[in-house]
Amino acid sequence: MTHNSINYIDKPFEVQITSNEVYASAAIHFSDKPIKRDLLLDIYQPQGLPPGVRSPALIMAFGGAFHRGSKDNDAFEVDGATNTAIAEYCLEFAKRGYVCFSIDYRLIQEDPDPGNTISISDPDFVPRSRVDEVRKIMNLPPANNLMLWRGIEGAIDDGVAAIQWVKKNSERLGVDPNKIAIGGWSAGGRIALHAAFPEQEPVAAVFSISGYMHPVDMKTYMHGGLGTPPVFVSWGSKDLDYVLSQGPVFEDHFKQVGINHVACEIQNASHFYPRTVPVTDSTGLNGTFEDSLASFLKKALLG
């Protein structure tokens, strides 16, 4: 039986959750006395798939300005609005038949090893408005651009490691290694974009829920052509300043270089919007935000 015999829009499946599998270890306290810590992920597996079926997989990274949130819960209420947690997206898409992974990654205040690869070409390209606000909320001292850059580079490396782990374990997990998408919300969306493009870890699709990539790095790393994964980008019409301003830039760039994409501006939404919010995306789909993302993933991963 092939993947296309399963309806990946409906939700017929029960889900088994396996928590805290180690997918890598990586260094923290990098500038003082480095130690390694385990990086964990939770697996959401649909139950009752036909024998021999390899499912597409979604690897998702949480948001929280690279300072807070977790693979278990990154839902934040701000001014009466609340985003859907990445763990909830994993559960809902596993019900559709995708094997989903909610990943842990190192946070900026852990002082992670940034690694040897560069995804953000200049520390000054890191937007400050939200991260500075979150550091105040968390009673952390101000951070310089280099500190933020190192932390984000480490988180991106963790996203790459998660993709590689899923590929390595694809047979055991019942995953089709050629049908893996990476995505996330906010910081998690940034991890997804940078893991797939500057880091060039091969994936079949990318989705960024109010994520960000600096326009210079976008032009440097995001090219069309054979093997380029399709991209889903979304943002609220009242989103964070740098996310809102970048939405049209993404669309223009994708059209210019020929990247297959879906764009979704959510009217009257801030940075914090639920999966059930009504949208009209660039394909003309009218429905919930989850409907739009589900339609993109079905087309991108199943044709």
C-alpha cells in the first residue's frame, strides 16, 4: 500500500507518544567550562497504519525567543492572544498520519557552542526587539549581539542534528527518509529555515510559523532549482516588527528565484495565533491556519 492511499487531511489515527529520546549531545557553558548535555525529542506516532507503510515526518522546533519555551509547551498568552504549542501541532498532525517530532534545543542563556558552520552571516543580523523584551521578563541582564548569535547558531545546529537523527532512525520509526519536513514557530521557524538553507541539510519541505531570516542571508542562501524544498511562511498582520516587515520580502524573493511556496498573512493576528484562526492563504484556500498548513504539507510531501 502506498502513502497516497492514506488521507493525510482527515484525522483517523490514534497517537502514541514516546518522550525524551536522546537525539544528540552538545556543548553548553562554551565560554567558561564546556560540558555536554543531552538533546531530547518527543515522538508522536500514528497507530494503525497499514503494514509496510513508511510515513512522512514532521520535525518541529518550539518558540520563545531562543530563551524560553520547551518541546512540551511553548504557548504564551500576550495581550489576550495565545499561540498553539508545538507539542499540540505534533499531536494534531500525528492524528493525520504523520510521524511528528517535538525537539529540544540549547537556549541562549546556556551559552552553547555555536559550532563550526555559519548560518547567520553577521551577528548584527539578529533582531533585538523581542529577545530584549523576553530577557527583561526573565530578569536576565542585557545580551550583546555576539552572545545572541552564538546561541542561535547552536540552536540551528541542534535542528540539523535532529533531522540527521530522524533519517538515521527512519526504518525503526516507520518514516520515509525522503519525505521529512522541518518547521516551527517563531524561534523554531528560524531554526527550520536556517537548517534547510544555510546549513543545506536536505529536507522535502520547510514551514516557518512567524519565523525570520535576514534578507541578506535570504538572498545568499535561498535559491530555486532542482532539489530546493517548498516553503510555507506565515505571519500576523500585527506581528513582531521584523517578522511583519519580512513577510512580503519572503514572497517577492521566492517568486524571483522560483521557490515553490505558500504564504499566509493572518489578518488582525499578532505573533501569537492559534491553529484554529481563520485564514486565506496565497493559494486561495479559505479555512483555518491548520487547514492551510495541512494542505501545503500534503502537496509537498505526497504530491
